Amino acid sequence: MAPVIVYFRGGGWVIADLDTYDASASALARKAHAIVVSVDYPMAPEHKFPAAHDEAIEAYGYIVKNAKSWGGDPPNIAIVGESAGGNLAVATAIGARDQKMPLPKAVISVYPVANTTIDTPSKKEEASAKPLNTPMTAWFFDKVLNNDGDRNDPWLNLVAADLKGLPPITIINAQLDPLRSDGDMLSDKLKAAGNDGTHKVYDGVTHEFFGMDAVVAKAREAQDFAVSQLKTGLAAPIPSDPEQRSKLQAREDAYG
């Protein structure tokens, strides 16, 4: 049976589609020798927050339940996401923990949206960056949020979430990206919560570089690093502690 990767695409919860991010999902399937399920989700402004997040956690539960019938190995499941999908990847791990689902063994969050403010160092330094600039981040939130109160929701504002008890999370960032500081802050918060986390910033590249391995060397490096982290996480043994092992087995039994 093959390991399973749940992949969430980017697009600010407003634009893009599965085809836009197929290069990333296909590269992960090829390099990790894994079944990759690329999850679509409803987009704003027609479907505002938390529509995408609700769909993401529902899709994760469905994949865990059905992966075995596709030749997948349900205990060996990971989550990967880019940009808005990087947010969904971490939020889904939080949701799985809170809903007592089997946790993924690893999470890769690539240039994630991790807070809802534009008052961060990188959003000031890279305000005019391409292809994502700071005014665009504000535009996305304007389309996604129902009201200003949504900015405080921990599924969007990950740096304010309860981050305890999550699987190993790897954050990948681009230097020339307004979201770079989001990754910095999330990494710090994950470590403060006692999680096993890794954070790597690739110099000289921009937002959306991850899927460009055909033409960008740093993209190939980042993909290979992500795959290495995935393989390490997926190869992790079942916990030796009897209580932890019992809890893990109960969750796996619950999801088939």
C-alpha cells in the first residue's frame, strides 16, 4: 500500500483551480511515490469563510476512510498545502486533532497564510512583490471574510490558534514574498507550543515558486526537501507509549 498525501491548492480562497497547482501535486506524487489527493474547495466571494475550511476537514475525513480502497495506507497519511492551502493544511491538522480523527503523520505548509493582518515586516518590505503583493492579500481577505470579526478566528489567524499536540509541521517560505513573516510567526508559535517543527526560507525566489521545478532550481530543492520531510514523517513508528498507541489505534479503527 502507498502512503497518502492530501494536497490543498492556493489561490487566496478566491482564484485558481486544481489545474493551476497540478505541477506541485504531480511532483509530490512522483517524488514521494505516494497517492496524492488534490482537494478542490468552494471559493469566495460566493462561498465565504469558513466554507473552504469546512470542506477541507470533511475531505480529509473522507480520504482517511476511503484511502485503503484506493491502494492507500490510511495510517501513513500526510497533508501538504500552498499559500491559502498552506493555511488549510495546518487548520485541517488542528481540526483532525479536535475532532478525534487520525492525525496526519506530517504536514508541509508552503508559504502559508498564518495571520490576518497586513502589519508584518515582510508585508511592508515586499509590498510590491510579484506575483503576490500586499494589496492583493488585503483584497483576498475582503472577498473571504463575512465581517471583521472573522479575522480573529484561529482557523484563519493560525498564530492565535491552540497549536498543541499537532504532528510534525514543516514550513517552507520564499524570501521575496509578503507571506514570509507569516511563516516566521507560525514557526515560532508552533515551537512555543511544544511541536516538532522545521522552517526553511529559500532566498531569491517569490511566492508560487514551489511548483516551478521545471525551470527554477530552488523549486526543485524545495520539493526535494518537502519530500524528504514527508518520508521522515511517514516512516515514523507507532508510538511506544501504550496509552498513545491505544489512542492511535482507536482513531484508526474509527476510520476504517
